Amino acid sequence: MITGYLIGDRQLVAKFQAAGPAMKLDLDKTVQKLGFALQLRVQRDYLRGPRPGRLGVVTSRLITSITQGAADSRSRFESTATTAYSYVGTNVSYGEMWENGFTRKIGAGARGGNFSGMSDAAKSRYFSKHPPGQKDMPPRAFLAPALEDMKPIIVAELEKSLNEAAKKAMS
């Protein structure tokens, strides 16, 4: 069994309490900075350009939806007295579909098409190319892999911020 004693524990607690607001502000800044870095990683590395297994968007609607400060954005920073959160996400409905995968209907009625004016031969040609049914679309995630890529950076930056805050409190 190992037993340890801290000499001067009251003084240490008093220093941490006095430094608390400054430490919290520094940590908030770090969390917000990391949120912006994750947002940039998603936009730049996961939503632009043709990459195998990645989304490679055609329009900028999904990219611009992942921006902090927009009125209805899911990307935001929140802080309370004891916590700091940086959310990175999208409010575009198809963003969640691509992130998690989905099943789409193909063929008759999938596009809400009206085939009543088509000749039987035209219908036959259409359905031979587009048989009715469903197709599972695998996930082409862009949020989760970006967070996973940044995990070591996030942990290192938070450790660094906490260590610096503790050094400030001790001095």
C-alpha cells in the first residue's frame, strides 16, 4: 500500500479557486479553437474533391451548413460554469443520411413518376434499366472520421491547456 500526503493543500486549493475563472476561460478558448479546427477538417478534407469512400460534394450547401454562427447551424460552442462543448454538425437533412447510410427506392414510383402516358415498350425499356426495388447506400461518413482523425490532436491540446492552467495557478 502506498500512502501520500500533500503539504500545503489548503494553499493549493486557494490558488486553484482564485485562478478558476482564468483557467476556465483558457480552456473554453481551447475547446472553441478545436471545434473550428474540426469544422475546417470536415469541410476541407471530407467534403471537397473526389476521394474514394468520401462524399465529394457537388454543391456547397452541405459544406456551408457546417459553419458556426449561422442562425440554424448545428455547429456551435456552448459553455457553462463547469463544461465547455464544441458541436460540429449539419442541419441539412441529407447530411445525416450520408453519414449513417440509407436505403433508397429505385424504379417505379421512386421519383414519383407518372408512367401512364408511356407505351408498354417504353415502360419495358425503362424498367429493364431501372428495376423496381431498393438499394442500400452505404455510409459515406464525413463527421465521425474527421473527429477520429483529430482525436490525438484534441487530446494533446486539451492536456496542454490544462497543464498550462495548472502552472499558472501554481505560480
